[in-house]
Amino acid sequence: MTEEFQEMVAGRGLKFAGEADAGAAVMRLASDKSINGRACANVARNIAPQGFTDLLHDGNAQDDSLELWRDMAAQAALNIGKE
């Protein structure tokens, strides 16, 4: 992703997930036997403080943190190219 594209997306309020957080999610999945077979999503820390979230809880409930992220991504996608 180019720096220009990153700046454009960030200018629309969408935050990026960190690379180190992706590694932390992988380590959690690899080391925690209680979450065997589950999926995690690497998300920005304003969505999940640890930088990833367990997708098992995503039932599209109104209070679901992934709904906020999905809405921000959708809005950013709608605004791309309108300048």
C-alpha cells in the first residue's frame, strides 16, 4: 500500500492495525488451547486494545466492536476517489 493511499484512508478516519499485533494474534492462537479452531482479526487498537479480536463473538450485534470497524471501512470505501 503506498504512503499516499495510507494517508488518504487515514484522512477519512480509518485506522490501521499494527504488524506486531498480527504477530500477537498468531501467538495467542498458537499457544492458547482454549481457543482451538477459532479465528482472530487484526484490527486497530481503537477497536480492540490488544490489536486483535476474537471473531467468535461477532454476531453482528449492535454493540459489537466489529460493527464499528465495518462501518468505518465501508464509509472510507465510499469516499475513496471522491476527491
